[in-house]
Amino acid sequence: RSTLFPYTTLFRSASGLKQTTKMMWDKKRIYAEELAVIVPIPIAVLEDSDYDIFAQYKPRIIEKMYQKIDQAIILGLDKPAKWREGLITSIINAGGAVAPSTDSLYTQISNAMGEVEADGFDPTDLLGGVGLKKTFRNELLDTTNQPLANSEVINLPRHFASNGAWDNTLAKFIVGDFKQAVYALRQDIKFEIFNSGVLSDADGKVILNLLQQDSVAMRCTMRLGWELPNPINILNPDGATRLPFALTS
């Protein structure tokens, strides 16, 4: 929960009386939701293989689950109903989308940082798609075409969504105080192997009976949630327009 600061004057009134004020609390909840997938495979395939098939599957499953998490958090794509809107949508709704205009990339980053600072937060990182790497190499140059160096903008740590969890049509990059994006891991990725059971579709139709069809299945599950506490501060007490993130479209 985030404390809200007093919002009435603390100076004495004209009568010399000390003034009263109010303190409030704003509750934020993190809802842990489940990601899960089942990977069936015929027993004969396992027996005829000269390597551990499930061991080969696990890294790809983990990679895909992390992609789905990033897509839900950044883009709001396929997010659980109880999760807040995605980070990009949150920024747009709070008025933190900065139009790029004809400004240089350096100025675009600086302007987005200014939006975050105006809301009472200090930018800690920049996030964008993989294609932004080339943009940095081509555009963050001085008048002699040498890379710019030693400035607050240039030294801002950069991260790139290399797992497909980025949409260039929605944002060019995001800057913000990434300490304010918090998550809670209720259960890390867990793998279980089943040699009996029935797999069915959403209508209840059986699509695979492990026992009758000589198959096994690996079930992968995890539970987590995330939230933006967005604590009130003296520079912007308005929760509708205050956000520790901004973007350039």
C-alpha cells in the first residue's frame, strides 16, 4: 500500500490556529494467475529416442512462457482478466505518450524522461524492441558521426525485448522507473509427468486418452502477478495522470 501525503496547508491560519489535514491510504493488490501447458508425446517415441526428449522441451517451454508473461505485462496481450491493463495502455491512458515529431532520437528520449520526472519519478531504464538497437547505432551520433557519450540520456540503461513481446506500432520505446513495476511469483515453473489421464477440449470432447493411446504428458504450470503501485508524490498527486513511465510512439 502507498501512503498519500497531506493535501491541505500546514501553515497557521489567520486566527493563529494550527490547521488540520488528512492522511489516506491507497491499496494495490497483486493477483497471482496461472500459466499452464500440457505437452503429450507417444511412449514409443520416447523409447525409440536416443536422447531425453522432455529435457529438450523444457527450455523451449520456459522461453514461451516468459514470452507470454512479457506480452501480457507490456502489451496487455492475452492477459488474465484480473491483471491490470498492459504497460503501454497504462502509459497512454495516463497521458504519458510523447509524439516523436521531427526531434532527434536523443531529444525524444530526453522528452520521455521529462514526462517521467514531471510525475515525480526518476527514469532508471529504457525498454524497446530489438530493432531499436540499429536505431541507436545509426542516430545517436555527434556532428562527426562518432557515438555520443557521457550524458544522462546516453548512460540510461537499455533493454530490448528479444522474445517477440514488442509491437513497434504501439511504441518506439518506453522509459521509466522500472523499480515501480513490481511482480510476485506465487509458484515458479513446475514440471510434472503423467502416464494416465484424459485430455479434452473446451467443449469436453476427449482428444487424447494417455492410457488407451500409449502416451505420456508433461504438464507445466506457474503462477504470478504484477502491479504498478504508482505511489503518490508531491509533484503529481493526481493518480489519473501520474505514472512512473512514458513512451514515444
